[in-house]
Amino acid sequence: MKNQQSSNPRILIVIPCLNEETTIGNVILKSKKYSENVLVIDDGSKDDTSNIARKAGAHVITHPRNMGKSAAVKTGFEYALQNNYDYVVTIDGDGQHNPDEIPNILGNVMKNGHDISIGYRVGDQTEMPKWRKIGKRVLDYGTGLGSGGFITDSQCGFRAFNKRAVEAITPKLTGSKFSVESEQLVRAHQLGLRTVNTSVTCKYKNLDTSTKNPATHAFSVLRYVIWLVAEQHPLAMIALPGFISVLIGITLGIYTLQIYSQTHVFLILYAIIVSILLIIGTIAMFMGLILNVLPGMIERAKS
């Protein structure tokens, strides 16, 4: 594969990382067996990550402060476009992925007609703890809502992209922190890109694979995915729940008034709940309607 890439396709391996001085060198050296072009995005590390990466032979771009994985990946994509690479592979710098599986990940975009190949962590060689598997599946199904029902390993950072995918997705990436993997899938569906799962292994034992609390990570990603889905379907995801909230508020309000007329006892708690339901529901309905018509108005203004 290395001989082929030197004559034709230009492959860039992008490694976003934060404080990975103990693992980054090994990841780079293994990755360089499949491409000499390895780019490390040091997202504001406080340790010796950048120096070790350079000594291992990688080109390094350093963020002056921690901007989040989404920003690091976007920086890598922009570099790939600026330097006219044909394919991009993303792999985490913490050592959980095996760079020797890069040919498998790349094969589905280089030979099988897909735009994006997603690492799918399954099998006996996958050491993911059960509690991580549960959280991952919640995010997988949540991401599936915005990716046309395509269920994959939505949080796996081991992926391959052809140039068409990188060109299309990069301007659309607006997320922060750890939402980038889910956002890539949602944007890919919006853009009509062809996505495929590719089985990969992963290693968790003796690795500190996350710089963020898993529960906080899952909540922030799921929140962002829900917002992305709501952007696509504002009437169904925002206006309709708002309408239901208003109906419940009106029903509960009528019941509260009936109780008052019969007993002359005013249910203050019910009245507060009614007010909240009506206010939130009304706001949601208007927001859903505005988000539904706004894209069309913008497009007409542009033309």
C-alpha cells in the first residue's frame, strides 16, 4: 500500500490529541507505515506531546489553548484541503486504536465507492467496558435520528474520508468539544455522502482514554445531536412538542378552574404548572415555525 500511495493518492493521517505524551510517539510511528504524511493537532496540551510528536516524524499544529476535539479535527481537515490530500484518516492519539488497521479503514473509501468509513468497535479484541458500551449505544441511537437511521459506532474517532467528503463536511462543522463524530454523521446524511461501517478493535486496559467525565461527555454530545436533529425537522422536534405542551396546559387550566368553581379553592401549584406549560409551549411553537421558514427566506434573499 505504501508504494501505491507514493505514486498516486495522497493520504493524510490526522491525530487530534490532548496531553498524550505517553502514547503519541507509538501511534505516529505505527501510522507512518501507511503514510509518511502524519499531522498531529495538539489541542493545547500542557505536557510534552508536541515535542515527542515532532521527534517521531509528524508535522504538528498547536492550538494556543484547548479548543476541543471538534476544533482539532476541523483544523486537520482544513490542512488537508489546503494541501490537496486525496484521503484523510483520523485516529485518536491515546493508543486505543490500532494503526495497523488503517488499510482496512481506507479500503472502503479507496476501493469500495464509499465517501466515509467509520470504525466500528466490535469483536473479541474490543476491550470496551460495559458501562461505556451502554453510553455508546445511547449516543449511537441518538445520532441515528439525525443520520437517516444509520446506526454505527457514532463515537469512534478512527475514520477515513475521501476528498469529496472532507470538502463537503468541513464548512459544516460547527460543534465544540467532543461532538465532532456525531456531527460528521449527521452532516454526511444531510449532504448525501455514502457511509459504511468497518470493524476495528480497540484497547482500553491501562489507558486513560478520556479527558472528560463520561456522563458529562455523553450528555453534551446527546444535547448537541438533538439540536442538530431539531434544526433539520423543526416542526416535528420543536413546534409539535410545543403544541402538545400548550394543549396539556389548557386542559390542566380548565381542570384548575373547575376545581375552583366547585370548591372555591385555588390550586396555586397547578396554576404555576399551567403557566409554565403555556409559556414554554408557545415559545417552542413560534421557534419551530421560525426555524422552518427561515432557511427558505435566506435562500430567497441570496438569489
